[in-house]
Amino acid sequence: MSAESVPIARRPSPHVINPEILSNIPPGVPPSLALMHANLTMPSSSHPLPVGSAARALLDDDESDCDSDVSTRMSLDSFTESSASSRTSVDVSMRSPSPTPSVFSMTSSLHAQAYRQEYGRGLNNYSDVYRLPADEEELERLDQQYVMFCKAMGKYPPSLPQVLAEEENSSEVKAVLDLGCGSGSWIMDVAREFPHCSAVAVDLVPMQSIHMPANCRSEVDDINLGLEHFYGDFNVVHIQLIASGIRDYHSLINQVAHVLRPGGLVEITEFPFYFSDGNKQPVLLPAGAFEPSWTALWMSYANRAIRSRGGDADAALHMHEWIESNPAFEDVVRRDIWMPVSPWLQGDDPHTIFWNDIAATLRDDIKAFMKSGRPLLLGHGLSEAFVNAMEHNAYQELDEAKTPLYAHIINISARKRH
């Protein structure tokens, strides 16, 4: 299906989380009872610069929820786990009933509706496809990963400042959309550096930063349900490392073509869920294998687990073709970044030193990712003893930094035709 053939339909404006309400938290409230308040705004058409934030709160499930009986005006019913693939993003029941003035406190009972515990980690309770955690530990990993990617690839495509530049005699508010925002580091940087723009972050759980800029808002949504409600609203769309949670990445790209305004910019960064050897050839070990490279073995099992849940593990290998073949896009640029997974490169020249420094950070990221991936692998049917042994061996292999492996990162940017 081409981008032009996707029907346009809009759903109600999603709720927006307001940081100003945080100042109303009574003094003396302990961190474990910190309230995450949200304020539903008017539709984006009447509120061109959305404001919002969510507080990162570590909630104690043993504490009383009596306060929520007073302050809650809504529940997270619209965030409950999807049960049928036939439900679409146009289904009003999948969204909060915005615009209705409403305030809620993220107490433990509401937190339980948005999150669930699996194998000791907090996962979203909204998508059966994406099975990586959304807890504090994972958000910290994503923050460090963001710093690494900025160093290795740069923060923005070269054309982004031009696309977001203010235009004389134009009433249009430039807008940026981050699909699968994770910890929100990228979208918050954009909001701060381009304060005249509207920035929207979408993920399966609310952004949990108390430092969200006033021109940034967080929306809870499952991208698999469609983007029709965003058609024609954004100048920039940013996507990074979400393929494990996307059922049909080709369809997503076609919808992004509709989301962008003429002249808009899309940037997509993905990884094919396998590591490559020193000759940059894929290393995919078969099911049932238990042998080195342990790091490549772990990722091979993760690849199969992602596929079994419906994730598009191969999207990185095809997205260049999908974008180039879509008539809505032009000026397509592909970058292939080969990042050593540990500092195994030999030499003391500046290039080697630079990439070994990146590799040391990537090694820590991979080790943390292996912890995050335990629910994915254990839920796939692997025994805890098997996962523990594979993880232990992979840690040792990464720390020894003798096995030549690369992570192949593919970055695509393109402009929408006028």
C-alpha cells in the first residue's frame, strides 16, 4: 500500500501532562509517594504550543491509595493491554476522552494499570509486541545510549535546523514528533534548542522527567494502532530503535509520509538485531546453539524472540528501500555506522582511540540491554539457567574485548516533497 492510499482519519487529541501542577504537591511528601499529575489540554488546533511533563516517581505499592480517591478524575483504562489486533487507533476507546478537563494522581493503583512486573522488571501494560522494560533502570540505560549515539552519529541531521527555522510572515508553528521516545532525551533537547517549536513525544508509557520543557508534551499510544490522528501536523519525525515493537514497519513509514508536512524531515535509526564479525558479516547462530560468540548468540536468541512476538526485526535492512520507493520522499540519505561492541580495535591512532571509546560505552549498553532483555528471552521459553549461563559468558567475552564484533547501525534521513 502506498502512502497516498492510506485513508485519513483523526482521533481525539490525547492527554497532555502538565509540569506546573507538580508545584502543588504538599510539602513533606516522601519520594515514594510523589504524585505524577496530569492535565488534559484543549485540542492541538486551539493550543498550538502544548505544555506538559510527567514526574519520574518510584511508587511504593504498599502505600495507601486513599489520596487518589480525592484527586482522581480519570483512570488509565485507555492504557490497558490491547487484546485484539483488529482494534485500530481510530477506536475512541483506545484513547483518553480529551478534551475533558481532568486531573489524576499516579498512585500505585493507577501505576499498576500502565505497568506490569515480569521476571523482576517493569514492562508496559499496553503492547504485547514490545517486551523490553520501561522502568527506571531501562530509562537510565537509554539516557547513556543517547549520549553515545550523539557522539558517534551527531545529534541531528544537517538539515534539521533549516527545517525548524522560524519563517517570516508565517503563522505555522513548527512541530516535531518523536515516535518511541524512550527516556525522552532527544525530544527534550529539540524542545530546548528550538523553543519556538512544538515537540510531541509518543511512547507506551508516559515520559517520566520532571524537567520537560514547556513546549513539549508526552502522549501515551501504541504506534501499531496507526498515526492517522497526526496526519499533516509535523515538520520533523524522529524514530530510533523501535523495530522490536513494530508489527509492520513498512506501513509505519508510509504513514510517516502523511504525518509530515511538505518539505518535512524524517530521520530513522535502526539495528537489525544481530551482530557482525570482524569482516562485517552477520553472525546469526541457530536455535538450540550454545557456543561462542556468546554476545552474538544472545542477540540471535533475542532476534527470534522478537519475531515470535510480532516485532519487525528485519526492518533496518529494508527501510532504505521502503523510503526510496515511496514517491512522497526525496533527498534520501543513508549512513551505515559500524560500532565495535567492545574496545577490541588495535592501534593508537585517533580514529581507533575514538571508536574504542565509543565501544567501551556500547559494551556497557549491551550488558545493560541483556538485563533488560531477560523478560523477552524467558518469556520466549528459554530456561533461566540457560539465559544466566549465556549472559555470564557474554559478559566475560565483552570484558575481555578480544572477539571482533560490530553493531551495524543504519541511519536514514529524507525530506517530504513539496
